Amino acid sequence: MTAVWRRRLVEAGALVATLGALGSLAGCTSYTGSPAHQIAEWASIATVTSNNQLVVQDIAALRLSIRKDLLKDVTSNCAGLAFDAGTAYDNLPTPDKALTNELNVAYVDFTNAGTSCAAASDVHSHPVTAAMATIAVGVVALDQATRRLAAAGVR
């Protein structure tokens, strides 16, 4: 392992610890106002929009690397998806039970799929195929959550 990779892993670990602590605070915060305002307040603290954008970008990059048949990119994008989904998951729960459930399904699916396909030995292997099926389920849940967030004024 090179010094650059070691430094990146240390930086990633520090980032995860920091985001996890912030996520814990977000889950313990009392929100005020209407249900929509509570969701918007949580979303702002949890940076849910940017977290979800990272996950969507990871999925797009993964799909592209599969189409291009680039194993190294597939495994890297899978690992990135698992990391970014885990970061987003750390911000749960939300003030809304249905939103929490939808995001939970999405983030857990993305984390499990990313972890599974990160160890793939072939682009066309079962771990990659199964991961893409799991990601598809997660995308549906994320879409539902995104609609719920938009209804609360979160863009």
C-alpha cells in the first residue's frame, strides 16, 4: 500500500468519524414547526441533498464502468457507493417515519450492494449482477424519498 493510499484511508476514516458524530447529533435534535419545516430543518443539518447527489453520481459512474467493461473502475465505484451511502445513512433518523424508512431502504441497499461488488473479480460476475439488482430497488426507495423531500420544500 502506497503512502498516498494510506493517507487517503486515514482521511476517509477521519471524515467518517466526523460525519458519524454529526449524524448522531442530527438524529437527536428536536425539530420545530410544521412537519414539512421539521423535514427541511433536518435536511439542512444532515446535508441530505448533497449526500444523495453523491450516491446518484456513484451509481451513474458504476453503470458507465460496467458498460465499458472496466473491472478496476467497477470495484472502485462500488467501494465509493458503499462509503457514500454509509455516510448518508449516518444522518438517519429523520423527523418523518416514512421518510426515514425510505431512506433507510435506499442507503442499506446501496451500502450492501457496493460492499458486495467492490470485491468482484469480473465485471459480469454474480456479485456485480446481484449488486445492480439491489441498487435498482434502492433507487426506487431513494426516488420515493426524494419526492417526499420535495413535497417538504427540500430541493
